[in-house]
Amino acid sequence: PENLADIVGLLEADDISSNVASELIEELVDEPGDPRTIVEERDLKQISDEDELTGIINEVLDENPDAVQDIRDGKNEAIGFLVGQVMQKTQGQAKPERANEMLRETILEGS
């Protein structure tokens, strides 16, 4: 129960994603441990810090000018591709919702 409470706390604080939470639960059923220690040791913390994401988002935008133009032209499905690129660069650690929001803001402000 304590481990489950720790996992819920990590989720509520946006420190981990729901996928990481599921993996932790499965793992802790088989082998007891401290969820917070596992997250730290394996660098599973979710990236939602704006400063950290800004550089990655700028790289993705620079590398994908066609997708940026598609979004400016109203083809909003291209945002999913760009979010995927951010997720790839962060090895799945970026918070997708925050990445999506920041991509939209950056692209539309730059129009």
C-alpha cells in the first residue's frame, strides 16, 4: 500500500507518466522496492520543465520545417508528428501534453 501511495504521489506531481506508473506497479508486485528510488536510479522522471523542453522543441522545429508549415496551413494533425519527435529525442520522458502545448505556442507565435 505504501508503494502504491508513492506511485500515486509521483503521478499527481507529474514526476512520472501513467506508462511508467504501470511499469512500476508490475515490477513491485514481483520484487519489492521503493518507487521513488527506482524512478531516480533509472532516470524515469517525466520532463515537463519549460526551460528543458524549449531547446528540444526548437531542435525539432528546425529539423521539420515542412511539418511546421503544415500546421501554419491548418493541418493540425502534423502536431502529432512533432510531439512524437520530441518524445523520441527525450526517450519518452517529455510530458506529451506540455510538449504539444509548447509546440503550438511556438509555431503559432512565430507565424
